[in-house]
Amino acid sequence: MAFAGKWETETQEGYDAFCKLLGIPDDVIEKGRDYKLITEVTQDGNNFSWTQTYPANTKVSNEFTIDKECDMETVGGKKFKATVHMEGGKLSVAFPKYEHTSEVSGGKLIEISKAGSVVLTRTSKKI
């Protein structure tokens, strides 16, 4: 149950390059650059609810069960099917344009989104 809780972004690296690669407009990138993204996770065994609150109070919620295909949604509103896996305490899932992993290490939520050679690393603290 290491993921359960409410998390707030502390640091992020590679934000601008990653957002540009995804086609996010410059004005939206600017608004989100220093935004403290809030991630709320509930976990009941292999069942998760993962909600992220973005600038302008845009929320994206996904519910999933480890190793079972589910319907998911991107921050841009694109719906897709995916299967979330867990190995060694690390969650991984393939989004339409990138791979995403999440783990809790040293009491921090570490999220890495990778699209080719472009990487976004976000570290969040529990609040």
C-alpha cells in the first residue's frame, strides 16, 4: 500500500521537452511549469484509483487492477485501453505516446514518463 495517499510535486526534470513532444501548446506548458501537481492514490490490494489534479483544476482519474486490461484516459482526454503491471514495487503502463513508471522510494513518489530519448521525471512528497 506504499502508493496510497496524497502527493504534491516537489521537482520535475524534462518538463518542457516532454510537453512539446506531446504537442501541448506553449501557453499551457507555461502555466504548468511551476504548478504543484496533486496526485491522490487509493490502493486496495491490486486495485488502484489514481487521480491527478492539473492547472485550472483539470482532473484525470483512472481506476485499474494490476495485470488486467482497463479503460484509461490521458490529461488531453484521449481514452485508451491499457494494462498496468507491477514488478519490484514499480508500476508501469504504456500510454499512447509514452511509457510511464511510478514507484515510491525514500518516502517520495517518483514518476518517469519516457518517449524515445525524451524523459520527464517528477518527484512528489506526501502531504
